[in-house]
Amino acid sequence: EQIMKGNYEHYMQKEIHEQPDSLTTTMRGRLTSGEGGKPKGVVLGGLKEHVDTIRRSRRIIFIGCGTSYHAALASRQIIEQLSGVPVTMELASDLLDRQCPIFREDTAVFVSQSGETADTLLALEYAKKRGALCVGVTNTVGSAIARGTHCGVHINAGAEIGVASTKAYTSQIAVMTMIALALGQDSISNREMREAIIDDLLRLPEKVREVLKLDEAMRELARELVNEQSLLVFGRGYNYATALEAALKVKEVALMHSEGILAGEMKHGPLALVDETMPIIVLATRDAIQQKQQSVIQQLLARKGRLIIVCTEGDSVKMCPSGKAKVIEVPHIADCLQTVVNIVPLQLLSYHLTVLRGFNVDQPRNLAKSVTTE
Ligand code: G6P
């Protein structure tokens, strides 16, 4: 076992630090950089023959559980933007509870690291029966979801052993971004945007390597937060998914109450929780909606909120002129990929919190890596 963990103490730690490599493997052979006369683009073998059908579908439904659902949520906007098809989100169990209407003109995308999650698998059978085109995004070749879907893309992140998903999350987002690019491939109007995203996908492993240098700073932050009862995480836009995923990590491994909050909903309840003691992480990296997050920060500080701001390198003063917050600076990348960079320090934070609190990192109590019963 120690051999498999290499120089790391836990699988989760190893898998967090492995992400520059797992992301590289996820993208290998799938992106053309524009060199050697080939146009910049994406090749996804498992999807090729179905791209037109997906593009013509009435809606795309993303279905998953846990971290896989969050990865889908993180990719929703770029898929909508580049494909022009509306995307709806479904937690597999809820889709089944509601008996959600699904039609032949729908594309249902099943996101699952293991490819074996019972609820997701049942949702697949349900959608198939109703005639939807079913696409699988899994990490496990030959898994039930990979076999049961009409087509799909493997994320190739390598085996993930820690119960809390880390590298699968970032690779799922990379794959879904490539799916968005494939769906938008024929459109002239968004060509520049697609090319910029391809450039940033190719830069992504390097950016993740950079952000991993925050390891020690995150251990330090974990020391400050180790005895807290609760931790809130505010995000919006692409980083709503980051907020939910960060809170899930803290909850599942560090066994600390944590809640991911859509910052746009702040005034509809969460603001009542703000005081000098409750730690709040605010995701406020540079993107199309940064100004709105800037105003959220001001409003939280006006209520004496105890903030930890995650912002883009060089933006500390802009985001917190009063200096009355702790700031974590991360490298900048395209809006749709920023969540991949942003989640890494928060994965590290949850890891260190768990170790400091003395809990089992790789096998949190009551949880299983793959939930194969309803
Ligand atoms: C379990 C795992 C999570 C995972 C979820 C969905 O709860 O502990 O890490 O996100 O199942 O699993 P899947 O294999 O379908 O992605």
C-alpha cells in the first residue's frame, strides 16, 4: 500500500498533488494546438458520430451524484454557451423521485467517476427507456455506465482510491469543457473564444502545479480553522460549483459542517449567519462577474464578516482595500477553467483540516467510494 502512495501519507493527498499529471493524461491526444498546419480543435473519438445529434437536441440533461454532479454544474455554462442548447441539472436520486419527464429529443449526460453509482445507473435505464441519447462521462472503462450509454468520453484520470473525489473532479471538468468545444466546433462566431479555451486547457496542468504551491499556506489556514464548528463558502457563476464542492470536501473528510452558498442568494437568508466569528470563504477570482463578488465582499465586511478571499494574483488590494480579510491568491485562467484552479487550495484545506482533526482521510466514517445501493 505504501508503494502505491509513493511519498505521500494518504491517497487523497497523493491524488490532489497528482492533478497536473492526471489533467495531462485526460487531454492527451484529444486537443490539437494549431501547430503543423492542423487547425486548433478537439477530437473526442467516443463522441464523434453523435456530435450533430447532441447539437440538435432540445436540451442537455446533466445527471450525477456528489462530486460528479458538481463537475457537471461547473461545466454547465460553457456547454450552454458553445452549443446553444439549454442545459438542466439533475441529481440522479431526485430525477428518479420526481419521475422527471425525458424525451427522445433530449441528450442525457451521465457523469460518474466509478461508473457504478446505483442512482446514476437507474437514471440511465430510465432515460434510455424514454428514448434520450445517453452519453457517459466516467473514469472506469467497462463500468456499468460506460457499457450502458450510447456513447461517451472516458476521463482517464487514473484510479482514484481516496473516498473523497479530487482528481476525478478536475478531469471531469476538463472533459466536459472539451465536449463543449466539440459541440461548438462549427460555429464561426465563437471561434476566438474556443481557441483561447484550447490554449488555456493546454496551460491548465502548469497552472495547477503553480497553485499546489499553496500547500503550506493551506495547512496554516487549516490550523486557524481546526476548532471551528462551521465554514461557509460563497461563490457564483462558474464558482458556484467550486463553493459546493469545497463545502462537500470539508464536510465529508474533515467532518466539519460546511455549506456552499450561491452568492446571488446571500440576501435571501445566508446574510443572517454573518458575524465576527463565522469563517467565510469567498471565491472572487477575475471573471465576467467579479464586480458582483466585489460588492458581496463589501457587504460581508460591512457586517464584520470574518473573510478568507480567494482572488486572482495581483488582485488582493482591489478585492479587499481595507486589508480586513485573509487573502489567497491563485493563478488566472479562462473563466470556464478557473474552477479547476480554485478548487485545488480548498481540496488542500480539507485535507489538512482532516489530518489536524485526527480523522480518517481516505475512508471517512459512514461513506463509501462507490455507492452501489439506492
Ligand atoms: C460517493 C463518493 C463521492 C462521489 C459520489 C458519486 O459519494 O464518495 O466521492 O462523488 O459517490 O460517485 P461517482 O462514482 O458516480 O462519481
